[in-house]
Amino acid sequence: MIHVRNVVKRYGTTTVVDRVSFSVARGETLVLLGTSGSGKTTTLKMLNRLIEPDDGQISLDGIDVQQQDAPNLRRRIGYVIQDGGLFPHYTVAEAIATVPTLLGWETDAIRARTHELIDKLQLPASVLTRYPANLSGGQRQRVGVARALAARPPVVLMDEPFGALDPFTRKHVRRELFSLSELQETTVVLVTHDVTEARELADRIALMDGGRIVQIGTPEELMSKPVNEFVRDFLEV
């Protein structure tokens, strides 16, 4: 579903992503793991062209993203950030309807999809008329995921999606969300610095340092066969 080949991003004389390559299979969850400044969020944002690469190629479902109109590309890719990333002046119903509305869905179809998602995410119908300020952190994150999934995108990108939650809520929300069959069937790229989270959610982990992928593989492969001292120390194995 996603192919990244020798992608580079520079800011002035600093190279923040340095010849990164990886592929993500359809329905796979790849976690970009690493310290702050390792290039993982920049890599993620180049997938939907929030940041443009200086070199290399990125394709989505066989089509070069540079050959696609950036706004239309983003409507086909779900995007989740910390605390849901919700507009404060949008109700929950309006937030979930954002992309389907832009894509020209009929009102009845949007309404049906909205109710389907809040039911799957175990949210009461009463939240639909609320604003983000009136929701708990866990509820905001669930709504953020509902918004990302609303138009049934083939790919969902998540940038530290649980980082704003307390440890107890974080653990339960991530387990609840990733148990959804709909999310399990979607290609997901998730950024985190949390090793436990990466091991729990990833089909494969790409561990980054200094703008490069140091090692990529299943959680078990990284834990049992770290390629160097950095991997061993980061994973504490």
C-alpha cells in the first residue's frame, strides 16, 4: 500500500530524514519508533504531503504522491494527532462529517456513518452535539479516530495519538481502538517514542535515530536480534 524509497528532507544544512526506505503492506500497522528529533514525525508527514521531501519517492497504492493533488490526497488518508486534533468550534458530529462532506457524501450517508462510528467506539449519541472542550481526553481521542475513519480511507497516519492521555487512559484507549476490526483492516503508520506502545500495536517497528532507520522488523525480531547497541539500549533488551 505504501512504498517509500530513499526519501530525504533537509532544513538548511541539517538533514532530518536521510535516505529512508520502507514499505507497508495493505492492512499492516507499521510503527515509527525513536527519540525526539529522530525524523519519525517528519517521515510521517511526508506520506500525506504535509511536508514535501527534497529527494526520493513515495507512492500510495502504486501512485506517486507527487503526481496527486495534495488536498485530494489528504482526503484519502486518515490523520490522527495528539488529543484528537479537533477544531474547538466544531461539534463532534461536524468533526466526524468533515471529510465525507468535502467528498460530497449525501447527508443521510454521513449521518449513518457517524452513528455507526460512535457506536463502534462506545460513545453515547449525546456526544454528537458537544464541543471538544466538553469531552474527556479519551473521548476526544476516540472522536479523532472516528473523524479519521469516517470516509473509509485505505491509510491512516497517527502522530503520537495517545501522548496527551494519562497512562491509565492511554493504555485502555489504545487497546480499545486497535481492537476495532475497521482499524485492523486499515493500513496504519503510527509514530511514538513509547516502546511498550510500539510492541503492543505494531506488526513491524521501524526504529529511527539521526534521520535514518536503524532496524526494521517485527517486535520479536527487534527484541531478540538487535542489530547494535543503540537498538539494545532503546528497547532495554
